[in-house]
Amino acid sequence: MGSNTIASGNLSTAMGLQTTAESSTSFAIGRCNVGGGNPGVWVDADPLFEIGIGNPANPNNIIKDNAMTVLKNGKVGIGTENPNASLEVNGDIILGESGTRFMEMREFTGTTSSTVWNITVSYPSGWNKDNTRIISCEIQNDLGTWYGVSHSYNIYGYVLNTGNITISYGEGFKNNPYRVVAMRMP
């Protein structure tokens, strides 16, 4: 339905401009979606639903792209056609009504030092003290209990430095796992 659409997968539907629904029981809308998948059987990693935003301007070089892809395993990709999580977003996200925009969220893990009272965690490329926000910072004690900075049980805190994050801690937290969840602002 539309112009130059192809629904080659069993029980599939393609609508719009140059969309393809190649995966069995898939649905594609928009224009110039990525497509792909097995046309005859259900494969969890294949697309179930695609919203195409590609560019058909040059017939010899059609640019295929998806705004959103839902795979048959339930994983959803916004800005990516191969999501590796329940929701994977390739781009900025705005949360809440007036919203805070952030670009990336990561968990940093490792082991505290066995000889000194602090460790440093290097920033990934593009991160720095001005665009990094710490969401949580926890260290496991010798008994296996996770403690955050807010508990003040010999975890003294963290400092965002020019090239790294310094986490300070006391006795009972040496040579133990730590985890820091942080986000990078634009």
C-alpha cells in the first residue's frame, strides 16, 4: 500500500514509500525502512514493526534508516535497528514534563584498592567534570553489603575532578567491588 512497497514476508504488511516488510508477520510504515529478516518463520531477532525514515532521493543510492524498530523478542530501538536491551535509544532523551536532557547513562564497575583509601575512575571519551552527574555511588563491604555515599558508613564520598572521579572510603571497603551509575549531560 503506497508507492514501491514490498511485503515479501509471510503475513507481512508494508505501507508508505519504498518500505519493505521482509520478515514473517512484520509491519513496516514510513519510507525506506531498513527491513530484513526471515520471510518464512518467526525469528526472535527479526523486526516485527519498523517506522522508516530513510531517504529515497537518489534511486542509485537509497538511504535506509529507521526511526523506531520493535523486534520479535520485545526489544525496542529508537534510532537503532538492532536494540540490545528492552529499550535502547541512540540519541538524546528528555525526561519529565519540563525535562532534563541527557545523552548517555553508564555504570562503571571495578574493585577498590587494597592499599589506599581512594580510587580514581577515568571518564570515558566525551565525559568531564562539567557534563557528568553521579546518580549513585556504592561500595560493597567485607560482609557483602552494598553501601552508598548517603549511608556514611565509612564511604566518605566522591569528587568530580578534571580527568576522573575520585571515590574515598574507609576500613572495611578496601579490595571490594564498587559501582557508580552516572549520566552525561549535553
